[in-house]
Amino acid sequence: MDLNSILDYEWVVHSVIKKFSGYSDYEDLYQVGMMALIKACKNYKES
């Protein structure tokens, strides 16, 4: 999966982060969320 495909699902990270609005450091949550998204895309198998 290429970078553009991963960025197509960036909205998922933002939607999860919204649930933690009381947390003060949005950038930390975003970084961890994107790392998880990249790992999920690498491990995804269509079959």
C-alpha cells in the first residue's frame, strides 16, 4: 500500500482522536494513530 492510500484513511485517525478531546496534546495522539494506521495497512491481507 502506498502513501496516498494510507492518507485516504487519515480521517479515521482524526475521528478517533475526537473522542479524546480532554487530552491536551493532539499531535501526540495523531502521531500514534498514524503509526497504527501504517502498521495496519502493512499487515492487511486481502485473502
